[in-house]
Amino acid sequence: MTLFPPAIVEKYHVRFRGFADIEVLSIGSIEAVSAARHVLMAERGVTNRATLESGHVTFVEAA
């Protein structure tokens, strides 16, 4: 028996207000939101702090 079960990586769709769904691979919904914020900053050039705050996440779903 192991103390911790193995992590399962799933595909998540995360939507921020005003943006199309961002698809990321993650081990959970909280991590998926963080990964999607990184995509917004690194790949889409979003720098507006209000957009990146967790209160502006409108949708998170495992695919």
C-alpha cells in the first residue's frame, strides 16, 4: 500500500471572462487554472492583473 495514490493527468478546459477556452493538461482543477493563467501571460500577452485573478475564472471542466 502506498501513502499517496499516483496523480492522474487529465485534459482541462478553463475559461476566463472574455477569453475562449484554454486547454491544458493538469492533475486537478486548481492546477489547471494556474496553468491556464500561465498560457494567458506567456502565449497571449495578457498583463491585466484583474483578468488574471481567480475571481474571473468562469468555467473549469475536465474533458
